[in-house]
Amino acid sequence: MPAVTRRGYTGPAGLRAMQSPAQRIWSKASSLHGGDLAWQRFQHAGREAGWPTALWEAGGEVVA
């Protein structure tokens, strides 16, 4: 299993990277989807310091 590494959120590219695993695991039974990540991220615009965000990668793929 590849090592898991953490990197900070970097704006639009980070959002797209976060949406990728959400899209992979989404099903009709899911209560949230990739679009919810964008909505949730930007509802805190201007308060990013109080809403830290990170991406976790393994094998070159965002996993969390």
C-alpha cells in the first residue's frame, strides 16, 4: 500500500482534486455529492483560517 501524505488546500485545483474521490464513491443512496463540496467550501469565503482544509494522497491519487 502506498504511503499517505497530506497537503494543504490550494484553491480551485484543490477543490477539483477533492471532488474526484467524492465522484468515485457517489451512489444514489449518498446524501452528498461533489457539488456539495464546492458549496460547503465557498460558504466560508473570508473565514478560511477558521476552516482549515487538507487533501490526503496515496499513490498520486486523492483519497480523503
